[in-house]
Amino acid sequence: MNYYQKELNSIKKVNRLRTRKLFDTDLIDLGSNDYLGLSSKKSLLKKTYKKLKKEKYFSPKASLLVNGYSQIHQEFETKLCELNDFESGIVVGSGFLANIALIESLVRKKDILFIDEQYHASGMLATKLVQGEVVIFKHNDTLDLESKIAALEYTPNRIIIAIEGVYSMGGDIAPKKFDAIASTHNAILLVDEAHSSGVIGNNLLGWFDYHQITPQSNHIKMGTLGKAYSSYGAYILASEHIISFLENRAKPIIYGTAPSLFDISLALTNLNYLQKKKEKIKNKIRKNQALVRNILEIDCDSLIVPIEIGDNKKVIEIQNRLIEKGYVVGAIRQPTVYKAIIRLIIKLDIQKSDLKEVLRYLKNEVS
């Protein structure tokens, strides 16, 4: 019996059916989160392999809290803390697990979590697991957040505010004022930096770096390794006592196998490369953003360019036509976004001529 066929038919009818695809590797990629194009640099792969060969064990074998914690994990955590100026850090299996770990464990009884309505699906899922209260505020709307805090009818034990540094679908950056609000209300500020680390900031370290905010004891930075760092996994940076609390209360950390040694080692290699080449990378980012402004007349603060199409069928057609031309872009539909968009990633490994061609084609499609 096809237990879910009726639901699948309904999804297909409105052009929302998703499937895995093996895209031709010769296609020019303007759709993935490999923002800096490091996934194709074999020199970085070789350096990682050489480092890993020196280790006695090549897999984590257990959770971080049993005996799966390795010197590679510790080296990466230490490097992240030094660069980002945080007291402590911990690696996690994925960004999805990191959000589950943080939100499910930190929001205790008599706590309130205020979370942006466009926060990642992993965070929204985690809100269903918390012991405290959850309040959703309008996207990037500091006034709405302040009004909702002011409307509280009781004094919570803790206030936690969850935002993203750069939002994955809109490419927009969270305002600095969220930090001031958190400070005013003695709140914990949790920033998901999945799409901002490696992309924004004077040192390409993300949201705190971009706004020149020195991390304090109420700050938590979570980032993934599958975007700018071209690997897999995640990390959490915070004060020592918050990291210790996560070690004792966050289920994905306690019960999940430690992150892959190869993935963490690759992320460390790529992080070092990024810091060494940051001026060259920032210059390339600015040039790609300038092309978007000049051709599409869109102000672009990150490497994500959302182009609203609004029609599920048309967005797939545009994607297919670009594939025929040798390019792949994202065709994003509900429930990920309210209205269908082409999600264009102006990756740094794209030739200027190719980026121009795609931008001009999309301009004609939406004009």
C-alpha cells in the first residue's frame, strides 16, 4: 500500500515536489552554499589528508563525552575561539543538531525564547521541545521584538533571543540593535552564523565581526562547516559556563557520535586558508556584489541573491533553462519561502563573464 501517495500527489500538483538530483558536474554552480568555492581546491584536500594520516585513529569512535574527543577537535575549537574572541567552544555533528542542542537545552522552565520568524527550520523544530515559552517576532524587526518584551506579564528567569547573522533565503543581515536589546534586558543573544561566517566582517568572521561587537558572556555564536568552510559539521562558541552546561544538558552533544575527524580537519585547513587569503577574498566578494548592483539593481550585502518569481512552475522552468545554458541555480519554493524565488549564489569561483551572463538572463526574466 502507498501510504503517503495522496499527500505526494497534492505536493506535486502545486509544483512543490522535491527530489534528489545528480547534477552534471560540468555545470557551473551558482546554487550551492560553497560560498568561497573551496570545495574544488584539491591542494586543501591534500593538506588535510596529510594531517589526518599522522593520527592513530581516523574516526571519532564515540561521543565527545565518552572517548570520541580528539586533538583535532580541540585544535579546531581553540582556533575558532582565538579568532572570534570567545572563551570556549565545542564542535557538533551538524548545524541542524547544533540548533537542536542549543534551543532544547537552554530554554528551561520559566524562560522565554524570542525567535525571528525566519530562523532556520532546525531552530523552529527545537522550539517544539523546550520547557519554557516561545515568542516569534517579525523578521529582523527590532521594534517588534522590543514591544513583545515590553508586553510580558511576568518576569522570566531568563530571556533568550535567537537570530541569524545572514538569512539563508534573503541574504539580509540582522541589525546590530539586537545586541543592544539583549544587553538592556540581560538576555542571552544566540546568533546562527551558518551563512555569515566566512562571508561578512572585516576578518570574514561573521556577524559579530561585521558589527564590531566584542563577544560578552551573554553571547552565543553557532556556525556550520558546510558553507564557507566547505566541509561538514558545526560549532558553538560561548562562555565557559554555557559550553559546560551544553556538555551536561544538550542531547545531541551527549548522545551523538563526535564529528568526523576528516571533516573537522578539512574545516581547520580551510579556515586557515581563508584567514591567510582574506583580503583577496573580500576584494572578490565586493566585485561580485558590484556586478549584482549594476545589472540587477539589487543591493547585496552577502553572497545570497534572492530573486522573487512568485510562481512555482516558472521558477522550475527558469532553473531548467539555465541548466541548458550550463548553469545551476536554486529554485526555492514553499515551505522554505513564502513565495517562490531563484536563489542565486554569487560564488567566488565563478568567472566574471559567467556571472554576467546569468545576471543578464535573470534580469530579462523578471523585467
